[in-house]
Amino acid sequence: MNAVQLKQAVTISLTKQVQETAQAQASIMLEGFAKTQQNVQAAQAIHPTLGKVLDIKA
């Protein structure tokens, strides 16, 4: 294997590793978003009118 082929092989390997890491991080992030969304919906169910109306006196 010459130097060019070795460089290409290393570059491809590193690219695959970076892609796999990014996919894993994206999956974790999406799971976190889903949990946050569930928490928001649960909080809204407990207080369905909380924060929707503000009484302001001048």
C-alpha cells in the first residue's frame, strides 16, 4: 500500500468514526428533546391555564 492509498484509507476511517459519533450524539440529543417535550406537556396538563392570562393593573 503506497502513501496515497494509506492516507485515503485513514481519512475514510476517520470520517466514518466522526459520522458514527455525530449520529450517536444526535440520537442522545433527540431523546433529550423528547423527554423535555413530555415534561412540558405534563406541566401543561397540571396547569392548563397557567401563564396564558396576565392581569395588569396600572
